[in-house]
Amino acid sequence: MFDLIDRAKNWLDALEIDFCRWRYIAMGISGALVVLTMIAFVAIGPNWGTDFTGGTEIHLKFDDHMEISDLRQGLRQLGLADDAVQAVNGSESGEFIIRIADPTFGMEGLEDELRKAFTEAYPKNPITTISGTAEVTARFVVDYEGDTLQYAEVGKQLQSTFPGASAAPGKSDQEVAISLPGLAERIQHRIEAQLGQHTFQVLSTDSVGPKVGAELRRNGFVSLAATLALILVYIAFRFDLEYAPGAILALFHDVTLTVGVFIVFQLDFNLPTVGALLTILGYSINDTIIIYDRIRENRSKFRRTDTITLINKSISETLTRTVATSGTTLMAIITFLIWGGPVLRDFAVAMTCGVVFGTYSTVYIASPLIIIFEDIKPHLTRLLAVRDDDDDESPFGGDDDGAPILTESEKRRRARADADKRETTG
């Protein structure tokens, strides 16, 4: 076994592949896939989970045998779609997850019950208007007439009908905001009433309000954008400016294509998915930095070698490390993908895509882009350089003595040329 590993390692160490040869083809394919993903994001859209849309997720375990088709048929009578039900650990386990994306589900009749209880408690304060929203708990804003009521007293009065009810002051003296907990329990009772011939246990219940979901979705995208910006600054400081755009574009490529896989297969896009995307950024940039470091080391060793040869040599020298790291990481992730169950499935799918796309983008996007930006940088600097003398004919501008203003890249090139001349003449 160990002999086979050594032979594979020696074989990988001896490989010399012209990776940059296919850089334009790879960039073209990747660019097309990124554009298609953006179109799909607008045209189809991700399958947002309850974390981002709001709603309720109930994990049930039936005591007797239950077919998923029978469960879907029963829930269809409640107005729930077939895709709201998902089997856990196989259909024979009797465990199902019911996702209810409609945050107002279960509030039917609750307004009438609240109106009745309020009228019985305060017959001298008739209700003028009542409006409700669902935010994990059902929240109603009640406008009434008559004497001003103490909101704490209103909450206590309603607790006999709605255990755990609470009240808060409204925007005016004749308004009170009433919160009625137990919306998830009402949903559970509705399911029990519909599936009365089957007994089940509720293993867990998770509820997220739509406002909270929208805030989580916004914060998730902000965290991704902030991470990319910070990585851009880090790469620019640690290496050089021409290295940073390639690293950022590669990371953007990895995240975008992973999101594209989720859109195509309509996998749930939730908080664990955002966590997986952030993990992908960290994994991919680490892989990129390893190759960038080797490129920088080889550039100082082989000053006469052109950039394309340096990049091919650097990628080949780190190929063993790349295969070993990506291979072992994939082995660990695949175990989650196979045996992790539905809770870890989406995270494992995202990480699998991230490792594959991240390894590919480091070799065929981040590294070859150094060549492009190294060629573009002098021209951009030349355009943006400020001339001290508008009449100076030098394309680089000039200082007070008429000497041209050199970019940092040009200074390094001239220094390498001078060193090569000294080595030749010495």
C-alpha cells in the first residue's frame, strides 16, 4: 500500500504539464458557465429554504408504517404542495420533514378567536380594526374604542384563552399589539386532525419569520461580498497587485458555479449553504496562495525564465500537494454526502462542488490570469500616471529632471535585467 503511494507520488512529482496552454479555452468555458448561472439566478432563482423565506419546518416520526404518497395526499387537503414533504433516512424509516413556506399557514381562524376573546374580556371596548402577521408567533395589532387599556392587563386577560399570550403598547393609546405563541403547535394540531388514523411524534420544530428570513438572506450575501473584498486586500499586500484580480475572479467563479448547481437541481439554499460557500472561499484561497508562493519563489530563482514557463513549473511542483489535499478532503466530504442524511446533504454537495471548482480555478483561472494582468498593468499605470509636465513627450510622464516615471513592475524588470547583465559580464 505504502509502496503504491510512493510510486504515485514520484509519478506526480515527475510530471511537467503545460497548464497555461489551455488557459483561454478554460477561461472561455468558465466565463460562459458563470453567465449562464447568473441568467438562471434571475430566470429560475434559488430554492430558498425556510431560513431565508420564513415558515415552519416540522420533523415527524410515525409510529406505524406511512407511505410518503399517503402523507402527501393527506397534506394536499391542507393546501400544501407535494414538494413540502421529504423522507428522512429512507421512506421505510417513518421519518419525514414537512416544510411549510407560507408563514401565515396555521393562522386561519385565529383572528376570529382573538376577536371573540377580546370582546368577552372587554365588552365596553369594541374592536374597530384588527390585522395580523406571522413571525414565529402570531402577532395582531388591535385598534379599539372606549377607555385606554393597560397592555399588561390585556396580556393577562387573554392568557386564559391563549396560554403564553403577551401584549405591548401600540402606536396610539387606542391600539395594542398582541402576540400569541404556539403557532407551530397549531400547525401540528392541524396535521394531526388531517392524519388522525396515524400516530406520530414531533421530533423537532423550527420556525422563522419572513422579516428575520429576509435579514438573514441579506446578511449572508453581505458576508460573502465582505470576504471577497478582504481577500482582495490581503492578496494585494502579500503578493502584488497583478496577483489579486486572478484570485478574486477564481473565488467568484467557485461560488457562482456552486450556486448554479443548487439552482439547476433546486437544492435548498439556506444558512448551512452560506456557511459552505464561506468555507469554499477559505479552501480555494488557501490552494491559490500555495501556488502563488511557489510562483514567487521560482521567479526569484529563475529570473530569465518567462512567466508562462514559471507558472507551469510552479503548478507542476505543487501538483502532488494539490492532489493529496483535494483527494483527502473529497473523501471526507463524500462520507457526509452518503451517510450524513438530509441535514448535512446540502452542505456536503456545496463543499464537493467547492473543492472541485476550487482546484480547477486555481490551476486554470487564478494562475494564468497573472500573465494577463502582468501585461495589462503597465498600460493601465501608463494611462493613470500623473504628468508633472504636460509638455513632456515621454509616454511615461517624467519628473522635474525629465526622467520617465517607472511603474513598480517596470522597476523590477529593469532590476532583473541589470542583475542578468552583471551575471553575464561577471
